[in-house]
Amino acid sequence: MFRRERIQTDVAVDMTNGKILFFVEDPGAANYLDGIIAEAQKNNITTTVVAEGKAREQFLNRYNIAPLQKQDRSAASILETYQPTIVVVGTAVNPDTMGLQLVSESRRRGLATLGAVDCPGNEEWRFRGRGGGPLENAPDKILVPDDPTRRAFIDLGASPSSVFACGSPHFDFVHQKRETFSITGRSTLREEILSEVVKNRRVVVCAPDPIGGVNPQEHVRNPEYTLHGRGDSDQRPDIFIQEFLDAMEACEGPRPYLVLRLHPRSRAQDFTVDLSSFDEISQGGEALALLYCADLVVGLTSILIVEATLLGTPTLSITPRAKEAAWLSTIEMKLTPMATTREEIRQLLPSAMKAPRLPINEVKTAFPTDCASRALDIITNDNQCNQI
């Protein structure tokens, strides 16, 4: 497990505009916000971190200290207790997330609010809550990872001056890990984290999205699907796993070592498909070393595909609909090949397993660094550029 430097919680110096309260619930939002939190505290800005659910577990794995726990279910009580002047929330699958309640209560009190969107897709559901329009609970500013996501929010009716494409602060951390891993070396790292049985075998990591999502109807079979699996499940991740395993069986040559890497919100029993074809099921802890050691990472639209790309590992996206290309930035950047039919999978998978690793210069061109400092500038200042 890789830990970051200890975060100080007793910084005495407030920034000019006051102190920041961060709320996070889902693991993707935790990925996005943790670099900003570290950057704020490095700059002697007083912060309060309130974390729930999987995000709290994730922070405990990454930091040497625990974020503060929420005291009760009242947004008003949290604001009274910590007295922030800026409230930053991550989006969540849960439509009743405390993050949206904090935005609403902060708006009533005249506090500045900002929402962090960690990845493309489902923009119309991020700030909807239980009712109203897609921007019903939208904060004053919205941080997004890329220009297409920014345009999607503007198309929903957000003011262009309120949506900021600043990259993903989490990717700063992944860039750093690639440099660290390259010093250690892939062969040495493989010996440390994988069984001896993989010494002379290719390693393929399969990364399914979790069952359900912020809009569950988008994650079940519908007439637009061009992939159908074995026909015994309507769940998008089940269909993906079946198509992946069937394509692997059809590949010629030695069988790779197959690792199923589960999303933090997933459990093995969530899937109705037989998982016995995988040599290893991985979940919890840091996944970056595994992604770096792999010869190929295959997924739907998981953030693990972007992380693998940053680490230089070849990737392949298998999705049941062509329109899902908009959910994964590396597809649009032409860094991740995409297959949406059984024929395309069987054509692309063998070549993807033999693809060379991505040069670091190419990756850094596609994913700029210093995202955390750029995001913090947007949080703490009124006038910032809207482009990466």
C-alpha cells in the first residue's frame, strides 16, 4: 500500500477568504479531491474534510490520518460546527448525498460552493438529486476534468463562466507513481505483487464498472446494445465480463494470467457470471502498481483505464454501445481502442495484448500536470481561465 505524506489538520493560518470544507462520499470523487486537499494544506489553508462511505475508507488507506467524520445528518449542523466560507463537494451515485444538501444549505447562507466532477458521463444526473432539473442543486462553480465534460454542462444550461476544465488532480499523483515505478522496474515490481506463476506470462487486468450507477437505467441491456454476452444477464458489467472471457478463449497462443480488479463499490457476488476463469480477484488497496505491471488493462469506461494509460500500459475498452465513447476521455484522445461488437473484440484483443507501452512524453501531453494547484486557484479566486 502506498501512502502520501501526512496531512496536517491544525494549520492556524486561514486564507484571505476563509477556510474550506470538503465533503466526499464516492471513491471517484475522493480520487479527484484528495490532491486538492493536500495542495490546500501545503499552502497553509485551513481545511475540514468530512468523508462518508467508500470515500472515507479510501482516505484512510491513502493518508496517515483520518478525515473528520460527519457528526449527524444535518447540513446545517456541519456548517455551524466548522464555519467554512467555501464548501467543496464531490458528486455521488447516491441522490440523497449530504453533498447536495450542503450545497443547498450553503446557498441559503450565502456561502461559496463548488462541485467536483471526477470523470465524463452522466452530467445530467450529477446535481439533480431527487427531483427538478439537472442543475437543480448545482453549486456556484463546477470543476471538470476536460473540455468535453465542460461543454456537456454548458449544454445543460450552466453558465460558461461557472464551469472550469482543469484536468484531474488525481492524475498528478499517477504521474508521480509512474516515475517511482520506473525506478523500481516492472520486473522487480511484478515479483513483489504477483505470483511466481506469472513470471513468463502476459498479465491482463479486467476492470468492470460496478453494477448500477448514478443513472441505473444506463447500465442495463436495451435495444441500443450491440453486445449481449451469453444472454443470461441484462447487467452491463456482466455482459462485458462474458464478452471479454469468450474473446480470451478464442485467442491463440499461451493463456495470459487474468486478474479481475473490482471497483470499490463492487463485490464478487454482485456479478451473476462465473468468475472462476480469472486467476486472481483483486480489490482494495492501491491498484496502480498492478496496472503498471500489467501488459494490458481491459475495461468498460472505468477510471482504471485512464490510470493505466497514464502509467504507460496499453488499454482496450469494450462497451455495448458506441455512444459510451463519450464516457472515457482516452477513447476520444485515441489512446484507448474501443470495441462495441463481438467481431471488433476478437480483432482488437490479440493486438492489444502485444501493443508497446505508451511513451511518457505522449501521456503528459494528453494529461497536463499541476492540476491540483490549478484547481485550488479556481476554488479560492473569483476570476480564472475556463480552459486546461
